[in-house]
Amino acid sequence: MNEKQRLGKLLRNCTKNLLFDQGIQIHAAVVKMGFGLDLVLSNDLIDMYAKFSRVGSARAVFDAMRERNVVSWTALMCGYLKQSNPRAAISLFSQMVSFGFKPNEFTFSINFKACGLVPTLENGVQIHDLCTKSGFDAYLEVGNSIIDMYSKCERIQEATLMFDTMPLKNLISWNSIIAGYTNQGKANVSVTLFKKMQKHGEIPDEFTYTSTLKACSGLGDIKVGTQIHASLIGRGFSWSVHTTTAGALVNFYAKSGYLYEAHEVFNLVENKNVILWTTLIIGYAQEAKLSEAMELFRQLRENDIQVDGFVLSNMVDVFADFALIEQGKQMHSYSIKVPYGLDILVANSMTDMYFKCGLIEQAEKAFTETSMKNVVSWTVMITGYGKHGLGREAINLFNKMLLNNVEPDEVTYLAVLSACSHSGLVKECQEYFSRLNQDQRITPKIEHYACMVDLLGRAGRLKEAKNLIDNMLLKPNVGIWQTLLSACRMHGDLEVGREVGEILFRLDSDNPVNYVMMSNIYAEARNWKECERIRGLVKVKGLKKEAGCSWVEIDKRVHCFYGGDDTHPLMRNIIEVLKEMERKMKEELGYSYCVRFALHDVEEESKEENLRVHSEKLAIGFALVHGGLEKGDGVIRIFKNLRVCGDCHEFIKALSKVLEIVFVIRDANRFHKFENGLCSCGDYW
């Protein structure tokens, strides 16, 4: 072995054994002995510096080389990728090709991974084309990288085509395609592939189980999930070693509503990490077991586990979803005292929480105090203004964001379009939709078109809205047709409504929402025969509509009410106070029930009884029983899981004028601020 070979071996040993200081000494010896420009030794140096994340030093060696080969370029690309700079790796690949160097299988694999991390489909397709022409796509490692790249670029069909045409597959191939389908929300395909791979003799590993359990969580497939659990036990799976899979199993049970089983798996893990704690906490919170969630959060802190921004953000999101103002404020106070409380993720969640609790000024304050705003920060604010019917404010903020050189993403466009729709700003909405279509960075999605359909529908331009759906390049989904059907009901358009209803019955025949909307359209047209026919179909199919639920927080306790529910111990008092309010509103304002919203072919008196026990009215009645009448200048906040009905909307408007109380109602669509007989939505929701 000559001196040059000995130096090369020493450099490779330093890289392998993580001996960085010795590596620097050998680099000095290489230069001193006159080998500084040697191709092989320079490649070894680039590789060493790259793997120690010293990309600047690796680049300096690379730039000083008089002669390079594919190994030189590939080693530096590895360094950029390790430093989380995939764009630099892709740029270097382009330079390499332009200088006439031919990539090898390692070069291709690295750059497919880089394209998946950005993600950038255009570069990925170009590199794939070059790879195919050079024949390297037949290499197993390269094929796996191509599957992963297309999956991360949300092109699962191209990933599947690559998977299906690969001459050889290994466990990584199967893991890549299963993870791709899981992340695309096509959980049923992931589960099918999981079963298929085992028939082909592949033994699942931790990555396979994690992706498949995630798929089972999305499907609510308790059978396959428990089979995986049994398989893991049979294999003597170590929960403390494989914490990622343990976390996936906890998440699966929690999302499936099996909290006892989730907690049992959680207890088996000795060294619990912060993600595992967070998974179980969120599981309890999503099942409305908030006291258990808060107790787990207390235990998490007592175990001296560093609470990071992810945990804090998720906890705040829970309080936002349930509109728990006091708990949200307490979490805000806590976050200020811990290091990760300043994380942008937490700051954005705080802004969102205050908006969802109806506290606009506090949301604005939280946004203003966020020092390093990103596109999510601006989007949360625009969304919040839109939900509160402040369309002009949303537009002004969008324009201010552009002046601050922050590029909107597809969610930001969706937020501003939705804000315009909620406020009935037809011209402005059309302008932003046109701008979106001209933005080369973003491809409009079905949700953007749905905003335009909602806007046109609410404005009574139903045929124009339907033409937009018929002529768009995207395939219409159930949601966009439901948006148009809702507008048909609002305007009493039976002709278009019947046509859209038939489409929905074909596309989504087991969704009770479609039947309820069509039944309501016929009922409002007093076509009782068709109304009863539709309701008969619901009974035959055994479909059940989601129950309307409203809740109110009083003295730090949340009280829930369901429509028609008479089990609350104070129900007699609630009904009495509601009747008293009706009498008062009738005397002072001439108020009467909008009985058309009862939608039943029964006597008027029975309709009034049905309307009185809507969940939002029961929650208001409960708040009034608890002293709302004495709070002349107070605010009563009610939250509902569904859209507030027309009669309740009129009722609360009148009540706000008679009692001189502000009511803030958050329904499934937006916020309504009722004050002095008016609503912030302008009767446009």
C-alpha cells in the first residue's frame, strides 16, 4: 500500500468512526504531502466533510479540484441533502449534467429524494426522464427512490406505475408505496397492499406497521388494527425500542375511540417520548374527555419531559375546537413561561384559538405580537376575519401580506375567497379567483371552485354556479354539489335543486345530509308527497343525520345540549325562560316563529314546540337561567356543531334587541355576532 492509498484509508476510517478532528489532521497531511489535488483523496475529503455536515468545507475542496468525476458531484450532493438543503443538491445535479458528466445510480437516488423533500415535481419528472434513458430506473434502489419522490409530490398514480413495472421489489418498495397511499388519504389501498405484501412473502417491519396503523386510523378499521397488534405481540415486539410503532398503535386506538386500549399500550412503553404523550392527550381531548387530557398534560410536565411547540400547539388547537376560552387563556399564560412558547407554530395556534373563541381583539393582539410571521400566520388571520364576516378586513390583510413580500399559498387563496364569499363580495371574489388562476405556482383545487359556487349561489346566480361546475377542468366532488344544493334551498329553486339532488344521490347515496337537504327543499315548497318519499328512503336505508349539539361554558364548565333533549335537570326552567322571552319579543317587536323552518307537515303549534327545543335555544336558555338576564352589557357565547337554522337566527336577533345583550354564536360555517337586533353576517350565511 503506497502513501496515497494509506491516507485514503485513514480518511475513510475517520468518516466511518466519526473522528472529525483526526480527519482534519489527515486533510492537512494530504495537502502537506502534495496530494491536495488528487481526485480520489479529494473525493474522500468531500465525503468526510459532507457526512460531518461541514458542507462549506466540502464545497471548498470541490471548487479547488482540477479534475472531477461523478463521485465528486454525488458526494457534495449528499452533503447538501444532509444539511437539509435539497434545492442546492438539485441545482448541483443540473450543473453536473450541463458539464457533460453522467449520473450513476447513487446520483439519481439522492436527487429523487431531494425532489421529494422540496417537493418539486417538475425537476423530478425531468430527472426521471434522464434516468429512464440511461437505464438506471431498473436498479432497485433507484426505483424505490422514484416511488418515494412521486408519493411525496402527491402523484400516487405515477408512483404506482413505477411500483408495478419494477422487475424486483423489496421491503422498501412495499413500504414506500404503502406510505404513499396512506399520506394521500387512500387508506383502504394501503391496507390492501399490506395484506398483499405478506402474501408475496415480505415480512413487515416497523415502518410497514406504522404506515398501516395510520391507514387503519383513517379508516376506523378496528379489525385490521387489532390484528396488527396481535401480530406485534406474537413477534415479541419491544414497545420501548420501537416507540414510533407504539405511538402509531396508541394513535390508532385513540382515533378509533378505544381509549382504554390506547392507554394500555401507552403504559407498556417505559421511556415515553413527547410525541407518545401528545398522541394520548389529543386522543382523550378529541373524545371530549378534557379533564383526563388535562391530567395527562400535568403528568407530562411532572415527568420533566420537555414540552415542545408541537405539544403546545396541539393542546391549544383542542381548546380552539371546543371553544374553551378559559383553558385556552391558561395555556397561553403557560406558553409564555416556557422556551418553546415562542415557537411560530404555537403563536399561530394562539391566534387561531382566540378567533375560534370569538375574541377578535385578542386574536389581533396575538398576531401583532408574533415577531417572525410566516404565510400560515397571515392565513390564520385572513381565515378568522372571514369566519367573522369581516370580508373587507380579510382583503386588506391579504394585500398587506403581499406588501410584506409573503407569497400566498393555496390555503391563503382559499381563505380570502371564503372571506369574500361569506361577506357577499362578488366582484372581489371573482378578482382573487382570476388572480389564483394566473398564479403559475399554484393549481386551483376543487375547494377554490366551491368558494365561487357558494358565492354565486348565495347571490342567487344558481345557473351560473352550475355552469361553473359543469365547465371546470376538475372532476366535481360531493362537497361542491352540496354547496350548490344548499344555495338552491336558500333561494327555493326547486328546478335546479331537483337536478343537483339526483346527482348527489348517484354520487353519495349513503350520506343522510343529501336526503335531508332535498327533503327540506320539498318541504319549503310544501311538496309534502316528495318530502315524505325522500324521508322514506332515509328510513329504508337506515341512515341517521348527525345530531345538532350546542354548548356553552359557564363557570369554567362546559354544558352541552342536543335538539329535543329534555334530560337536563334544569330543562323546566330553561323552557320557562324561553317562553318568557318569546312573550317579551312578541309584545315589543311583534316576533313570531318562522314555522317554515320546522319543515314538518303538522299543526303550527307543534311546529313552534319543535323549534323551541333546538339545541342553540336550549343553550341560550341555560345561560339566561344562570344570570344572563342580569348581565345587561355582557356577552353570551354559544357554539354549535352544525349550521344555525333560520328560525334560531331570527330568534337570537330579536332577543339581542330586547335584552340588550350581545350573543356570539359559532356554527359549522362561521361566527354570528348578534347585537341590537342585527347579525354580523347580514343574514348571509
